[in-house]
Amino acid sequence: LICQNELESLILEANLIKQFKPRYNILLRDDREYPYIHITLQETYPRILKAFRTGPDIEQGARYFGPYLSGDIYRALEALRQIFPIKSCRKVLPRDVGKERPCLNYYIGRCIGPCKGDVSADKYRQVIDDVVRFLEGKYSELLINLTDRMNEAAANLSFEEAALIRDRIEVLGKLREKQIVVSSDRGNRDALALARNGSEVCLQKLEVREGRVNSHVQTFSEDGSDDDSAYLEAFIAQHYTRTTQIPEEILLPVDLEKQDLIASWLSELAGHRVRLHRAQRGDKKRLLEMAEKNAEEALQRYTLMGGKSASGLDLTLKKLARLTGSETAIQRIEAYDISNVGASDRAGSMVVFQGGRPERSSYRHFTIASFEGIDDYSAMYEVIARRIQRLDDEEFGRRPDLILVDGGIRHVNKVAPLIPEDIALAGIVKDERHRTRGLALISGEVIELRTNHDPSFLQFADKEEDNSSESPYCVEDANEQENERAIRMGLLRLMTAVQDEAHRFAGRLSSNKHKRRQMRLLLEDIAGVGPATRRKLLEKFDGLQGIAAASLEELSAVPGIPAKTVTAIYEYFHKDDCEAAGAEEEKTE
């Protein structure tokens, strides 16, 4: 197709993605997962509905808000019905006005009852206009409007109406208190961020309206070889053609290749200037960091839960059993990792996945005690040996079906002599970017999970099972290579989740050990403070920050610490104050 310019080409690309839904442009392709709130403002008595796409009634004045995640839209609609007295029944107005008694919602104050006949269309539209302001994030304007109407109702001696409006103001006020304030300029903007783990990528959008986080959108896609800007451009092209609210400013974590062109396209789409840029400092930088943290946590939850398909997890576990030579179905996986913070603070971790999902109550930490220095192979051997010694101890944990070690063939060979024959063993191999890459088998073979096509992978595939109509990885008329890609993706997701969780858990213990050791050394560096005094201080003040913030009187109240030591502790944490006081005394003299 030949286009007149790059802008026209960009618009065409977004429309083609929506129409043909190519596999690698899957960020927002499922209409049913991202519905809208539809308000029929062109009608005499506007209705509030759920819609799966915007319709032609926009030209008559209808409004669409969204898209929302499918679960979020129900919460949003319920919030609207709790705050605003809107009609939620199936009566058609004005046709059914006065035909029946009002429903229960009218009598409990959740609907003003336009079906009764004594509520004018103008008065009902006033409520709908409030809903529109709420969905637009114009809370200040809405609160001012409601306050004026409450005062007017009270002046007209309509105290019941004034009380209802007052209750609405209170609910809105509490809602605003819960919203995080991220900007002092009360501006409207979106912040985009993404997180990647090698198997999947999460795109996160935080919406800020009047300086407060109003809502968020997050989507997931396979993590390919594209750079961050390619994913962001795909998200913008697909998401902002569907949303009805485009703010004046969109914050980006990286510069885009077609940034100026996309800004022009969005400006044309929105009907006002839209600025795209990277935030470097201040509130906007902190907002981007918040979006990035949300993206990372969302991706971690998504990966740990095995994506969207529970049946897909079952198939992944069957394939994992076949790959590792397990004679039984794999249900309990134990994964081990070693973490070092210097030569003194070393720790091992055991994380457990039951049925493909984390079972945190079964996690265990190990302190490395059999040798000094840093040696990952010896540390892994010690941890696995201690676990095998307690293999039949049900208090420690049920016998595993598969043991995974964080490392390659050498790690597997090191611990293989310890593993009973009925327990499968494999290593999780990382690439040069520290991302999960593949599985190291006890046979010495490495099964690559990242390459597009690995012939060694196919020999483990049960084609009859994988091509069954019930398989969530199958699509109609899918060929063998497509089926292999889907199976590989499921395994990569699971191995990434296991490896990341084992690394996180091991790192937590070694980091805590390091902090405690630094705290011990710091306190015992003060004259007169030994192990006994250190324990008393930590027990009383619950950490180093509490000790540093304590006054001289509070420190003196700790029993068993001499006055000279108390003074030394106080002066150690208040050197600047003490020096300033000394300088002031010299001036006075």
C-alpha cells in the first residue's frame, strides 16, 4: 500500500493491526478483554452501559471511557452506582415513566427515580454530567459543583436533597484521599513504562488526572528481540486509537525512533497538542519510576502465575517431565540458588513450585557453613546435601519430583551423585544478559528455550498430545514449528519464574546478613559498646534508625549502659549537632 506520508502510514498500520491481529502485535488485540463505559448522552435519559468497542453514536454525542481491563470495568461501574444515584434497571425512559413503582434502589437512595415521573430530564442529566466529570478525572470541578448544589438545596429548605449531596461529597473526598498524589502542578498526563524478563514483557500506563493517579492499564506480550522503543511504539499505536482520553503529555522511559511523528499523529487524534518526552527530574521522573516499579511487580505476578492458562501449565509440566526424564508427573519442583554479598555473607535458597505455582510457605534458607570464601559449586553441593539428608522429613517438606539448580552442566554434575534415582535433576542456564536461556540436562545436553527452532527440542515433543483440540497451545491448522514455539514459550515462562524467585529469595537472606553485620560493626565501633550493649540497644529501639533518632534522655533510660557510653553513642549519631553546639559556645565566650 502506498501512503502520502509517514503520518498516514502510521494511522494505516494501527488500523491494520486492529483488523488482522498479527501474532506479534498482541498488546491490545482482544476487544472483549478491554471494554468501555458507554454513556448515551444523545438520549433524553442517558444510560450507562458496557461496550466492547466505540460506536457510530459518538457523532450524536455519546461518550466512551476506557478501555478498561475486563475485571476493572465492573469495579468502575459499581463505584459509579455507589456514588451517583443513577438508573441501573432495564426500564426504557421516557416510555416507562410512571408505569410502575420505583425499584429498591430508589428507596435506599441509590437512584433518584426518573421512572417516577417527578424527576425532570434536566435534573437527571445533571447527575449524568457529574458521572462524566468523574470519569474525566475532573474531581475539583465536580466537588465545587456538588458543593454549590448542596448549599442551594439547603437554602431552599430541601434538607433531604442537601444531605444526599453531602454524602456524595464525603464519598468523593475519601476516594481522593486514597489516590496517590504524584504531581504538585495538578496536571493531566500518562506515564508509560515496561518491564522485561526475557520470556515476556509488561507494558504499564499510569493515568494522572489533576495530579493524582486515576487508573492504570497493563498488557503483556512475548519478549522478542525488539528494543524497548519498538514495544512502546506498538503499544501507543494500538492503545491510543482505542482510548477516548488522550492527555496533553505522555512520559516515556526511552526516546522513540518515530517520536515526533507519533506526537503529531496523537495531536491530530486528540484535537489538541500532545507532547511525548522523557522525564529527567522532579515529580515527573518519580512518576515514571512508579510506573516502572508497577510494571516489574505486575510482570513478576503474571509470570509466577503461569500467564493466563491453567491448562497451559499442566501441559508445560508434562513437557518438563519428558525433558528431564522424570518417570512420574512433575508436581513439586524445588529450585536452589546461591547468593554472595562479599566473602562473609553467603546464603542458599530453596523455593518450591507446586503445580507450576509458587508455594511460599515451603521456602527455605540455608546459611553456608562448611567452608570460607566464595565457591558457588561447593555452596550448591552443601545446600543440596543438607536437603537430601532430610528428604524423608515431612516437617521440612514433601519429597520433590524435580530439583533445579541455578547453573549449567558443571553445577548439575557437581550435585548429581547426591540425587536419588526417583528424583529428576536439571540446571537453569542463563545467557550473557543474565536471562533464563535453557535447561541443562543430566545427560550433558542443553535444551535451548530462546532460539526460534532447536531440532533437539522436537524429539521430546509428544505430537499426538500437543496437537489435541484441548491443548491451549494449539490453533487450528497450526504446523509443527508453531506448536513447538508455544510449548517452548510455556517452558521458558515457568523456568524464568522459578529462576527469578530463587534468586530473589537467596538475595534477601544474604543482603539481610550483610546489613546485620554492618550494623554490628558500626555499633561496636563506638567506644564502650560491646555485644551485650548492642543487643540492648537494638531490642529497645528496633534498629539503627531508632538508635540514631533517640534523644540523650531516651538512651539514658536503657538499663545497664554507663553514662559515659550513653554520651558516646549520642555524640556518634549527632556529630553535626554537637559540633554546632560547641561552635556556638565558643562564640558566646
